[in-house]
Amino acid sequence: MRYFLELSYNGTSYHGWQRQPNAISVQEVLEKALSTLLRIKTVVVGAGRTDTGVHAKQIMAHFDCENRLELDELKYKLNSILPAQIAICKISKVRDDAHARFDAVSRSYEYYITLTKDPFKINTSYYIKKQLDVVAMNEAAKLLLNYTNFKCFSKSKTDVKTYNCTITDASWEVEDNQMIFKISANRFLRNMVRAIVGTLIEIGEHKLKREDLIDIIKSEDRSQAGYSVPAHGLYLVAVEYPQIIYSI
């Protein structure tokens, strides 16, 4: 039987989602906890990777078990033994062929910038001292919806078969002294969101013009785009699936 886990985590202490040979990851900690409770080695497959220091308000993962599980009890026990930085929000029985990564139809991220020095946001938001032109950044963000090839924002050494992504939303919001970039797409490339944010910040600083973003995208050259912002301001906030996977 296949089960979906909905969880959240603070990524400050972890080297990303994916299991690493010489570093602690969220996947490794979760697999150890499940294996302990189910008394059998249990592999967890996530909806995608997050890099070192990146957080998740919602990420989905699946695992298999031969037995029908008491889901509320398992959720309680998992939360009891998992570190404080990782929380299980929900466990659902799904179709046996449902896949946390390949069946996802949409993923959403948020990037947090604070414009004032705040010691309580050191690991959760990127501090920028300069005032940014939010209007110009939003105008540029809208241009992203007109394109699909985002090789210019991808990590150089990657094994993807295509650089095409369909972005459905990209916008900035301002709340007090905080800026939040929200972006949704069917898929993302490695480092894509952080490179987009870095490029938009340079537009907000008037180092680049709105029209420059078009040339950057068309260049398909990572060196033409802006810098990659720090990981600690990035959050995976939602992963969506077709309702049919829950039809059992």
C-alpha cells in the first residue's frame, strides 16, 4: 500500500532534502523515523529536492507499507520522535501507482527579503539594506510568464532532459519591511528560483532594466543572469496533485 506524507521543515540544520553520503538530510531523518516505527527499512520518495538551508512549508513524499496503517496514530508517533525542525502535517492513503514527484502538477515557492536588520530572521529571510524598486521588479516578473525555456536560470551542471517550465504566477508583495516573491510552475530547475530572485533584485536596484530580462532569457546563458540569492530565504510552500490519486 502507498501513503503520502505532507510535512514541513526548517532547513537551517539540513543539507537539503535528498540523502547525502556525508551530511544529514531531511530524507535520511524521515526514513530512519519511519523505519523505526514500522520495524522495516522504509524508503521515502520526495516531491523534489531542496538545497541546503532551504525551508518547506509544505512538501509531499510517499512510502510503501504492506499493512494498512492507523494514520492518526502514525502521525502522532512520527511527530514524537522527529526533531523539532520537522513536522508531519498529514498522512493519506493513495493509489498504489501514485508518485510524489512525477504526479505533481504544480509547485509553488516563496522568497523572503527583509529590509530591516532583524536578529530573529537571520536564518529565515534575506536581509537587504537598499530600498528596491518593487514596481520595476513586478513588471519584470510578469515577463517570465511569456517564456518556457529557463536554461539561463539553471544550475550549470545538471542532468535534466529539458529546460522548459510553465510558470503560471510570479509576483512580489510588500508587507511592512518585508518583501515576498511568489512563483508557481509545473516544474522548476535546480537553483532556478534563487537565480530569478537575484536577477529581479538587480532590476530593483536599477543595475538591470526590465527589457534586459528578455535578453537574458533568450541567451540561455547562466552567466548572463543575476546572482543566486542565499538559500535561507527560500521556501517550498505548496505541491499540488490531481485529485484522482486519492481515489482508492
